[in-house]
Amino acid sequence: MSEFSFVSYGIRCWNWLDISCVYGTHRVTYLIGNFALKRPVLCPWRLFLHGLLANIQERTFSAAGWSKLCPVLFSIPGGWLNIMQRAEPLTREQFFALDYAEWIKGGTDLPEGEWVIPVENKLDSFGLIDGRVVAVDYGS
């Protein structure tokens, strides 16, 4: 059974658990209850490596404790898996109301200097946790 059909079958059987799956270029994210589990795509090799690096980057940045980043709650070293708190998706209206250029500056969260929050300016890179906007995809 292919990976895709196995996941699809699992989602159909366990939909009462609020499970869904999101496919990105470098990673696959499983949304299960209050958690988001991110793992690298398995092929091709180059994209697999990018997925490992993206998970490592998110783990490293999350350890800094910036409040504008969705926290990594658990990770397997080497980038094999990150488990994050599941955020509510932003609506289109909330996303378009967001001042991206100001938001990535981080306010008082970031150390002095020319630092920015490493997140792409797209709807699915952001979410809401406890009513505040956070970056949910900051591994690039």
C-alpha cells in the first residue's frame, strides 16, 4: 500500500479524532487533535534533506522563545519529526489585515539588530493561538 493511500485510509477511519493531512514541498504535516506533527517528505532525496533542515530550523528558532512563533513541543533530533501546538488557521480577512512588514520585525521579542521573524508572506504560514497571530511554518 502506498504512503498516500495508507494515510487516506487512516484519515477516513479516524476522522472523529479531527485528523487531517497537509502536504508541502518539503514536509508533510499531520493535524491530529491539538497537535501538528511535521515530518520531511520521503522523496526525492533533495526535498527530504530540505525537510530535515526545515524541522531543525524550526526547533532552533522555537527554542529562542519568541512569542510570535508557534512553539515546538517535541522534536526528534536530526529533523525527523517536530510536534507543535495546533493553531487555528487565519481567515483571509485576518491575513490581509496583517501588516506583514511590521509583523516580521518582531517587536520587543527579538534581540537588538536587524532580525526578522523567518516566515513567508502567505496565508498558510500563519495561525492563531490564544487569539494571537503566530508563524506556524518558519522552517525554510
